[in-house]
Amino acid sequence: MRFEIRAVHARQVWDSRGRPTVEAEVALAGGASGRAIAPAGASRGEHEAVELRDGGEGFGGQGVDLAVANVCGPIASALAGADASDQAAIDARLIELDGTANKARLGGNALVAVSLAVLQAAAAAEGLPLWRHLAAGAPVRLPLPEVQIFGGGAHAGRRTDVQDFMIMAPHAGSLRRALEITAAVYRAAGALMAERGPLAGVADEGGWWPAFDSNEAALEALTAAIERAGFRPGEDVFISLDIAASEFGRGGRYRLALDGRGLGSEAMVEMLAGWTRAYPILSIEDPAGQDDPAGMAAATRSFGDRVQVIGDDFLVTSAERVRAAAMAGAANAALIKVNQAGTVSEAKAALDAAKAAHWGTIVSARSGESEDVAIAHLAVGWDAGQIKVGSFARSERMAKWNELLRIEEALGADAVFAGADALPVRPLPARP
């Protein structure tokens, strides 16, 4: 069935950091409509889609009037009368209209908001929740959550070099139980930090903001928090790290400011390998910089048989980069961020390329988020298997977790939790 686009509109709204962002709204001839908000990252890959910001003094240069005008002007004109049910054609038109490799002319924030809004409108026209529209009758699973407990790096004033200290509960059995486990560990971690003294507040994504003396001290504290919550580290609950190595490394050289250490690529991999032996680490994101493919390959060789090695800045949700990395053995999982690619179709292509390589796939939020819950539906409808939203606090994060609970309830007896099956490695089974 054809769903004709009648109007495309945009407005400036606000993200979770109180910065302007773009909201797009697409109205169809039959009366259905869709709406979406562009997220924004603090830690960005060099090759990801570029946001269009106004510059100048207003809002610290972060205004989006230019991007909004692009949606209401050339984008609206180009999409008038187009078929919202043909997402690939819509996105191809947006890419052609922009005409740059990184969406710099019209703005990645303008394009991603429109692309997602068209997707939402098509689902509404079908009378389906977005995840069912995406699944198109194929079986789906509830994703394994990857949840931040301590925030560091660009998300917390660089109090730690490592950007995210997270947990995963692959043996939880259900999404609801995985979130209950997360809530217990999150509370235990906050209480532990308050007692010991390093608690400095809450980071961008809702995780506790640490003031640790070393990066490894955060690993020790997180392991202790898992135990304090009544779970077994490395059996019930595992640690996941986002190193975000591009934030403190260049040309295969890394400077760990908190530890007062400078490391080459080989030494960086050796340090992380040591952490995987000492702590219950199941997943590591961007262990090497985006300009260090040899480091990514070395990390995958070193511990990729027992640890999920995720490419984020290294892959920037690019199908071409995923395929090249798979050929080089330079990761075994891909982070999927729609705004990093710029359109829904490009993000799906990257996810499909990762699945073809038998990699793990993780649909991810950004540090600058909103109440938009589309990624919860993408993770389910695309059967990604994993999702990374941020922490277990702040309403822009909880909105996604709560939406997943609603989807789990809607699936009823057909609800399947991806759990450990979503991983490219096999964690130790939990004891009875």
C-alpha cells in the first residue's frame, strides 16, 4: 500500500543536556503522522554524519535553526508526494539531496530526524507499533541490556579515561528480570561510592559520576557493587566497558591521564587483556582508536574469543566499514547508532553487514538523548539482540527501558529474551 507524504515540518526542541536539537514531523495524506527527535553524541567518530549547528553566540553555538530550515524547505519539497512505505527510496532521496559524504550540507541531525519520522508515519499508517512494522512478520527477541553504572570520559568531565563502566545480565531470563538486576546493582554502586567517598554526582547518561584514583579502581568498585547487590560477578552479572580510546589516543599512542601512563597500541591491548583476566569483563567497546585498525585487530585476537569486542567510533555505523573490519578480524560486534549513519536505511545496512559476519549487534542511544523511544523499537524489530541506552536513571533513559517492558508485555507468551544468545562469545553459565 502506498502512503503519500503530505507535509514535512520541523521545530527546535531540547535534548537531555539542555541543548537545542531537531524534531521532525511527517504527515501523510491518509491522516497518519510520525514524529522523531535527533539525538546528539559527545564522543563522536571522525567519519560519522555531521550535525548542522548555527554557530555564533546563541546557545553556545549549538542552535539548530539552519537544520530546521533545511527540513521545512528543501527536504519538505523533495519528499512531498513521496511514498512513506518505501523507506529505502526516502533515505536515498535524502542522501542525494544532501550530496555530501557526511551529511554536512543539510545536517545529519536534519536527515536522521526526518528519516525516523517517515518510519514512524509508515508504521502509524499501517496501524502497527513500530517494532511490528519493522519486523514485518519475522520473529523477534527482547534485547540484552548493556547499562551504565559509572560514567566517565566525555560523559563525566573525564574523571576517568574509560567512558562507560556498564553491566550485563545475559542469564536473566527476561528483560524485566535483567532490569531488576540492573536496578539492584545501580543502587548498590551508589551506596558503595557514597560510603567510600568518590561519589561526585551523576554523569550525562545517568550513571554515577566517579572520582576514582585510577581506572582500575572503578573496575574494583563495580565488581564490589555486583557482589553487594547479591549477585555473582562473572556468573550472574558481567562487566562491559566503553573505552572510547579515540578520546585519549591518536596514531596508536594512548595517554591515560588518570593513571599517569602513556601506552603504545600493543601495551594498550596488553593492559586491557590483563583487565579481562582480573575482572568479570564480557564486552569491550572501542579498545583502540578509530585510526588504529591494527590495535582493534590485536585486541580481537587477544581476547575476542571470550570477550565481545565492539566497534563504535571505529565503524561509525557504516556497512562498508563493518565488512572491511570483519575481513581484517578487527572486531566481533558493531554498535548501531542511526544518527551516526544519518538515515534509517544506512543504519540497517550496517546491522545487516554485522549479522552476515556473525557478529553481535547493539542498537545504541547517544549521550544527548530525548524522550523519543524509537531505538527500543529498532532493537526489537530488527532483532538486534542487544541494546545500550545509558544508565538506569533519568527519564530520557528510563523512557526506553519502560518502552521495552511494554513491548515484552505485548509479546506475551511469545516474548523471547535474547540474553547470552545475542553475544558472539559464550559467557560462563550461571550456577543454579
